[in-house]
Amino acid sequence: MTPAVVDDDPPSGSPARSRRRMVAGLMGGALVGKLLGFARELTMAQVLGASLVADGFRGALTAILLPLAFLQNESVPAIMIPGQRDAQLRGDAPERLAALTVALTLLAVVLMLAVQAAGAWWVDAVVGGFVAEGRAMTLDFVRIMALGMPASVALNCLAAGEIALGRARLTNLRAGLLNVCIMIGLVLLALTGRIDLLAWAFTIAFNGLAAWGVWALWREGHLSLAGARPALVMEAGLDFLGRLRPLLALPFAEQINIWVERLMASRIGTGTVASMDYARTLTDSALLLVSQPVGLGVLSSRPPADQRARIEALAAPVLALALPASAFLVVFAPDVVRLVFFRGAFTEQGVVLTSQTLRGIAVGLWASTLGWILLRTLNSTGRNARAAFVLVTAYAANVAVNLATSGLQQTTDAGPLLLGLGEAVRSLVLLGGAVLALECRGRLAVLVLIGCGPAAVMLGAGWLIQGEMAGLVPRLAAGAAACLATIALAAAVLMPATCRAVLAHIRDTAVNRWRRR
């Protein structure tokens, strides 16, 4: 079949429309995936709570994903998408995608075999703070879930290849299908008592979707089996590793950060590892719904003539939304956790652990939301090494905070809070490094300072509401109203021209409808 070739000179305005459609598709898919992920976490909280089984499953996820970090972390789309975009212009994109997918999948097979061979040692290294029963349970999970490692890498490659085509089908399906399968596994676990079904659900989801992705892209002509020749596979693999070399510190920094965090959490007590993921269920909304789709849209487009204008246009609305929302979570974290998770097997101890983690992460949530978008802006201009340095520095800061506070984590009741604050430090360093790497750093700093005003108003209003109002739902309703009001205030001071245009449009629409009557 003839491979699709992207026209480099489309009609005026169509590239922007295409990017907007793709970003909208990514955001829509992220929203569906987030809703399903939220349902998954609710189901897990109901069935498992902050228990040893929940900790074991999360620990197993870490154990199998850590070795794959350099094959499917954020640097992979940063390399693959521009490369596939260029291959489309040359006309060999299907062959290149197939060759690279095979090369990285073979590497994943080697890593899978290594994890299986060193399973017990590897589990002890990742979650050594677990009790013996917890480590044995984690190892059982790892034996099964490792069978999905090659499919996970292949799926990541295919999804990046689709984004280069301006489509987001596999990206959107990946999270959704995984969440559905995990929920099915949880239901089967509750019905049968077999905890291994949870691990099999994970493995089946990745292998099934990867097989379908290969078939679908091959049928459409975007994946050619001609690219699976050994010579092309070797060439594509070496080319990818060569491009990855400037970014190689990134996956290792990410691995070390995740490992240190999981190890520290496993030493605090049962339920801490699970509570961190429950908290991230709430905070990851910003990444999945805003940072990731907008960042991928920026990455898939060619740099505009006026880079400063685009950066400011992206930063202002993100800050207007994220700063007050972060302040809301800092104040109302215990109430949010209680409302969302406190039922079934999720006990009061789970509320305490999860709300501490959520409060710590929320301190820097606004910074990570904007920081990831700015990092993609650096990638889109070819400054991959600079972007990698910023991210590595951020991970190093997180590791340093976690190690420096390790004693306090185990001797005080604030262990999860300290781990959450470690992530907040990472977010702040990420944003600071990205801002310093851009030419419009002064303007971005001014926008952040302006946006801190409405966030401070939200903090003050939130503490007042907490002290004066009784009842969980009324307190959260009042806090949400204050959050919306401060978001509107932030939009007014950060985007005055846009707000005036929106108000004028609303006014004109209302006047026209009244006249037609």
C-alpha cells in the first residue's frame, strides 16, 4: 500500500486547524482516559483500599516499568515524532516506523527476560521496605505483568508514529483500555479472591492493544513489513539510540527518582505506596488533560515565526487555571480525599496518608502543568539537550529532598507529606529551568507573579471557609465557588484582551438574539 505523505505546503490556515483538531482529539481522549482512570482508582479504593495488596500491585508496576524508562519515557515522542514527520516527506515513514518498533520491542524482550531472571532481587531493591508477605506478593505480580513489557514498548512507538500523522487513536485507546481491563480484574478479584487476575488483566490489555495497533496501521498502509528486515531494524535502532544519547541522562534520572520514592514510601508503612497513587489520580488530571495534549500539539507542529507570542498565549490561560486550582487542593485536600475515596476498604488511615500526599504535590501542581508545556516548546525548536538538562535537574532535586527528609519520613507522621513536597520541588525546578531556557523568561516571570495574586486570594478564602463552615459537602461547595471566582480573577488580570473579547462576543450574541425576538 502507498504510504501517506504529508503535504508540506497545505492551504493557508490548514496546519493550524489540523493541530487544533489533533490537540482537541488528544484532550478528548485524555478526558475519557482520565474518567476511566478515576473510575479504576475508585474501584481499587473500594476493593483494596490502602492495603498490602494495593501496595504490592503498585510496587509491581514500578518494578516492570522502571527498566523500560529509556524506551517509553517522555524523550521517545520527542525523538520519534519529528523523525517520523521528516520520514513522511521522504516517503519511507511506514518502513521506518516498523523498523524502529521492532528494534525497541526486541530491546524490551531482553529487559523482560532480565526482570524474570532477577525477579526476587529486583523486588527487594524496589520495595525493600515491604514486609516479607508484601515482597512475595509483589514478586508474583511481577512474574505475570512482565509479560506485557514488550507490548507496552511497541504500543508506545506506534502511538508516536500516529501522532506524527496527526492522529491520536492509539494514544487515546491505550489508557482507556488499560483502565477498563484493570477494573475487570478488580471485579474478578472481588468475586473469586484470586489476586493474580489483576496482574493478568494488565498483561492482556497491553498485548491485545499492541496486536490490534500493528494490524490497524499495517492495514492502513502506515506500517510496512518491509521495514522489519534485520538491516533496517539495526539501522533504526542505532539511529534512535544515537538521537537518545543527549537525552540518556533523562530516563536514568527518572528511574532513580521513582526508585527512591517507592523505596522511601515502602519504609513508611503499609498503604503509603498506594496512597501516593491515589493522590496522583487527582493531580495527574492537569498533566493528562492540559500539559500532555497541548505539549504534543506543540511538538508535532513546526516552530512559529513569533515564538514568544505563542509561549505567552499558552502560559497565560494555564496559569489562570492551575494556580487557583493548586491553592484549592492545598487547602481542601483532606475533604477531597474523603469525598472521593472514603468507602469500602478505604479506611481513615487511607484518608490521612492520601490527603498528606495530595497536599504536598498540590504545592507545585501549577508549576508542573506549565513546565511540561514549556519543555515541549524547547523540544519543538530542537533544543533537546537543554530540555533534558532541565528535566534531569528537576528529578535530581526531587531525589535530594526525598533522601534529605528520609529520617523525618519514618520518625514523624508527615512522611507522605514530605514525599509530596519532594514532587512539588521537582515541579518548581522544572518550571524554573524551562523559563530560564526560553528567550521570553522575563515576561513569563511577570505572568507567574501576577497569577500568584489570585492564588493567594484562594488560599485565604479557603482557610477562612475551613475554619468557619461545618459539613464536608457545604465546605467543598463553598471552596469550589471560591476557586471558580479566583480563576475568573486570574483570567481577567492575565488575559485582559481575551476576556474583553469574550465578554463582547457574549454581549453581541445576547443583543442579536434579543433583536430577533
